[in-house]
Amino acid sequence: MPFSGTDSQNEKMAAAAKRMVPFAKRAQAIGSWFGLYNHRNWGGYPEKLVAVCES
């Protein structure tokens, strides 16, 4: 996820969650699961994955 150096953690969480909502809804519509995968970097830290899911 490309972020500028000035984005706050809350801005990053909100942006990540907003990008994932359409995919999660699509998975739900077909009765499938939607999950996040740890690829390291900013979004790969467990506490950040949880925070994005809770958003």
C-alpha cells in the first residue's frame, strides 16, 4: 500500500479498510471467506491487521 511519509496510523488504517470493503462484500455475497495475509511491511504486523479488520 503506497503511503506518504506524512500519513498517520489512523489514516493508513482507514485507507486500508476502505480498499478492502468491496472485496469482503463480494466474498460474503458468494458465501466465501475473506482474509488478510501477512506479507510483512506496514500491513503485515499483527496489531495492524487486527486494527484494519476492526475498522
